[in-house]
Amino acid sequence: MTTITAIAPDEKAAAKAPLNRALIDLSPNGRGRVVAMRQRIRFWGGWTLRVGVPMLLIVFWQLALNWHWTSEDTLPSPKTIVEAYKYLWGNGSLQDAIPVSLRRAGEGLLLGGSAGLVIGIFAGLWKLGEEIFDATLQMLRTVPFIALVPLFVTWFGIEEPSKLALITAAALFPLYLNTFHAVKGVDQKLIEAGKTFGLTGFQIARRIIFPTALPGILTGLRFACSFSLLSLVLAEQVNATAGIGYLIINAQNNQRPDIVIAGIWIYAVLGILIDFFMRGVERLALPWRARVGIG
Amino acid sequence: MISNRKPWRLIRRASAAATTVALAAVVAACGSSGGSTASGASSTGARATGGSGGSSLDLSGVTLKVGYQTADFPALLKASGLFEDTPYKFQIPVIAGPANQLAALYGKQIDVGQTGENTAAFEAANSATPWPADGAPIQGFAVTWTPQAPYPAAVYVTKKSGITSLAGLRGKKIGFNYGGNIYAEYVIALQKGGFALKDVQGVQFPSNQAAANAFLAGSLDAVVTSYSIVKKLVDSGDAIKIADNNTLGIIGGSGWIARTDALKDPAKLAAIKDFYGRLRTFYEKWIPTHEADYEKVLVSQVGQRPDVAKVNWENARHSTFYRIGDPKFLQIQQATVDAAFGYGGLKTNVRSRLGWNYSTVLDGVTTGTTG
């Protein structure tokens, strides 16, 4: 028996509407330009918001001081922070600190990130790996790093290895956790489909699991980058003569809140740069990933 | 969800991304070679004859590691020029916080550490297992203090709290940090005020700076801290001092601790004696006569504000060594330990002894008198 479903005239028009609009939008003379302009406005509007919101916060910060809502002792003004940068630049501390800290964070990220990635994949793919590593790493990740500093001094000494060990540990856990969960979270149906098409275990890992888990892995990498920078404050407590963490600790010891905040700003800028860099990496690695949003 | 592109392209893209990240990390890693070596000095001389603790031992193979908690110390020693011709190598790693200093000392990463004068007594009393009677792992061997300092560490109270004496602390919020001289001052202040622990609201902070910040923010009625940190509030009359080291009968000195095995090693001991002989000259002769140099280092290299650097010089120019062999020394340490134990700050009130957790081996060098 055949069922014929007649489409009401209104419904027909409604079904056609999107098609017509798409055709009009793509035409060279007409709304194509409007769309392009909208996209440009959206792009620059986005950047304006990204830059404008922090700028507004800084203006509000300065106004709060001007209106005596707070005092310079409690919260040094942005102008004082800029003076602190001039001081740090003048005595060479800033030029010394940034490369030293980036080197330490980079080395720790490389070691800890690599270890986290490998262990995460191993534990995610094989039950044995999960049984060996997961419980132990889940326990260790809750250990507060500040409590580890004296222990690391005893175990690794007061030279670079103890700093590197601390940053490595800080970078390892976020990448491990995200990789492990991303690999474990791959849709079983995809794997079954792969098997149906005759893919072997390694091929499934390479062609299905790894690409599907990549967004999670990159999120882990993003966290690992941030954590390796944040751990500098702890790592550079011990036998450091340069570094962003050292600058902050030394400023704390010498009652210089302006330099402390200047150091925090450096972290903020590095955070933005990491975010910018990681967006580029994600675009390169995940070209198929759709932008999800409602506006 | 999965792209319909060929899988090898995905792998290639992923590999490219991974390589980019790895390369970036390597570039960052290669970005600098500078780093973490502490300030130091060395000499080509082979024998120790300099300093008050001169020795005829060959010290050319000795490297002395003297830990300090703040960056001003190595910078000032360098500026003094008194340590340029040591017949041994030395390093001054800056290690923030007493816990890290002690970890480095117990872990044999440094030979000498800098903490409070009472640390050797507190460590013995707080040890997880009692120290052997015939040999403590660490010994306090020198104490630097500032007997005539115009701005000693003190108990400060806010004017609005209405407190004018120790007795007025009852029921009030008092900030302190645990372990060193500040804690000693806190427990002795409670003892002299005749308080039980429940009579006051003690608020423990992780550092002297954190306690002072809370006081400056108006969150505390009283704080035990250094003048330089609360200077503005005190100078404006919004905070007043009700007791200090002198009135509480505390030395309030900086304690130097060494591993016992370092003090027993003749070459290392000779190097320590030489170093502390020079340090005595630094404290007693160089600092009082070099105000401008001292403050310049603190301002330009360490980052202190000129007014804070001035206060620190005013205190530091009175620096000298306290004789550990002085009978009063152990009495004061024991009184602090007993008070801390009474207020629950220590596990035991084990008695400190010369030759056990304190040593007089450097008294001759640091004070010119022994016994």
C-alpha cells in the first residue's frame, strides 16, 4: 500500500525558504556583501570585546583608587604597576626572569606532558595500563604541590632538577587525566564500525580513537601549559636568582605589592599567549571540528 | 563527528600539531641558559689563613653551602667585598621559608641554614623520633642579633582596638606565624599576659608577611611582626607597639644551624670559621660604616623602597653575634620551648644542651670569647 502525503502550499513555501535564502546569500551582487560585512563586524566585535573587557577592568581599577574605594597600600594602581615594570626593566630583572622561567616551564612541560600523554594513552587503551597507573595517579594528583617543595628539595636537591621535577609533576597530571578520559570516552559504536570494516587494533587506535580523542588531549595540553607556568612560583622558591616566581617571592619578602601584581600580570599575558597559540594548534589539528555556539 | 577525509591526513595533521607543540617547548627550553645558581665566590688560594678562624688546612677542595632565606644577604656580602679571597668556594643558595631550609639541611643539600635562634631547640622538641642523646643531627652554632635595634619585632595593636598592654589582649584576634622568633614572641606574650590559649583568638598565618597584611587590612586586633611591614600604620598613629623582644626577654636573633657532620669535618669547620669571622667583620664593621652602600643594594638589587631600606639599615647596623656559651642563652631557649609546649605548639619540651643541639664551637670566632 502506498501512502501519498500531500504537502500543503504553505509548507512547500517554508521548505523552499531556506534554499532560496542560501542562493541569494551566495550571489555576487546583493546580500553576499552584506554577509561578508556582518562577518567582518562579528570578527572585529569579538576582538573588541576580548580586548575591551580587560581594559574596562583596568579603568575600573584606577577609578576605584581615584574615588578612594581602596588605597594604594591595599591595591597599587595600574600606574604604579607600570612604574614597577620600569624598575624591573631598569635593573634587568625582567629580561632575566622571562627567558629563565620559560625555559624551566618549557622543559617541565616537555617532560611532564610527554609522560602524561603516553601514560594516558596506555591507560586508556589497555586495561592493564589503567590498572597500573590510574589509581596511583588519581591519588597523587590530589597532593598539594606546596607540600611537595621540601620533599623535592630532599630528594632532588636545590639545583635545577628539583625545579624541573616540580614543574614536570605539575604538567603531567592534567595531560594524563584528559588523555585518559578522552581515549576512554570514544564512542564504542565507532570502534564496532571500524571492526566491521576489518580494521585491526592498531588501525582502530590510529584511525578512530586518536582523532576522536584529540580534542580532549589538546584541552589537557592547554591545562598542562598553564600548570607548568603556575608551578614556577613554587619551584623558584628554592635557590633561584631569576624567574617570574622568584620576582614575586622576593617582592613579597620586601613588601612590594606593586611588583607582586606586575608578576601576576606577566602570568596573565603568558596565559593569553598560550591560549592564542593553542587555538592555532587546535585549528591545525582539528580542522573538522565545528564551532559550536548560539551567537 | 568523524571527518570523512582520509584517516592518514588526520594523523598527519595531528602529528604536525604535536610536532609544533614539541618544537615550541624545545625552543622555549633553549631560550635561555641562565638560572638558578646562587651567588658565590671562590678563590685560587689553597690555604685558609684569613678570617678570625684561620687554619692551616688545605681548603681548596672545600665548597661551603650557606643557605639564606632572602636575596638581600648574598647581594650585600658581594657588595662588601669581604668574601672575595676565601681559600674555599662558597655558595649562598636563597631558599625561602624555614621548612625548605631545614629540608635542604637534613637532605645534605646545604651545610649551614639560616632560621630563628630557637629552631634547633624546636626541632629537637618536635622530632618524630627523639634525637639520639649522643648526637643531634643538626646544631645551632651561631646567633646574630641586634640588641640596640630601634625597630625590633614587636606586638602591635590597632588604635581602635583600645588595647594598651598585654593584659588587653584577652579575647582579641592576634596574628602570628609559626616556628621562628615571631612564634616565640607570641607564646611569651601570652605567658606574660597570663593567658591560656582559649583566652585569646590566635590566628596562625603561613608567613610573617601574610599576618602583617591581615593586620594592615584591619582583620586583626593585634599582630606579632616586624616594624618595617606595618611601618605606615604605626607612623600614622593607627597602630601602637605594646611589647617587643627586649621587654619580653627574647633575643629575637637570626639562628645559624649546621649539620653535625659538617661541624665535625675539620676542613668544613675551618671554612665555616673563616666564613663567620668575615661575617662578624661584615656585621660589626662594614654595615655600620656603609649606610649608602647597604641601602643602595636593598633598593636597586632587592627591590625595597628607600624608607624600608633605611629602617632595615637602622636595625642592621646594630648586628652582632650572641655568645651561645652564655648561660642565659639556653635559659631563654628553654623558656620559649616550655611556653610553646604549654600552648600546644610543640610535641615535647625536651631540654636543649650545649654539645647536643647547640654548639659553642664558633663562639671564639663570632664573639671573641669562649666558654
